[in-house]
Amino acid sequence: KTQDPRFSRLLRRHTALEQHVRNMESAKATPAQPVLAMLKREKQVLEGELRAILQGMPVAEAA
């Protein structure tokens, strides 16, 4: 699936989001909970899309 440009784009975005969430959670200051929750939801959506691609299921293209 690394040859699939959509999969590669989703995977890069997911990896960046995961790192951003980790950084926010490990910061000394309390992260803005609404922002952190939004990032986690976006990461979950990306995980679902990546899983669907790996399983060969059709996925609606996100905007």
C-alpha cells in the first residue's frame, strides 16, 4: 500500500497527528482539552480509513 498516494498521504497525516497528540499530552502545561479531543477524533477517522484501505474496502474520499 505504500505505492498508493492516498494511503501514503493518510499515513503521513496520521503519524503527524499521533506525534502532536503525544507532545500535547506530555507537555507540562495542560493541553486545551477541546483541541486535544478534536485531534484524537481526526486520528481515529484516519485510522479507520487506513484500515479500510488495507482491507480492500471502498472508502469515501475525505475533503
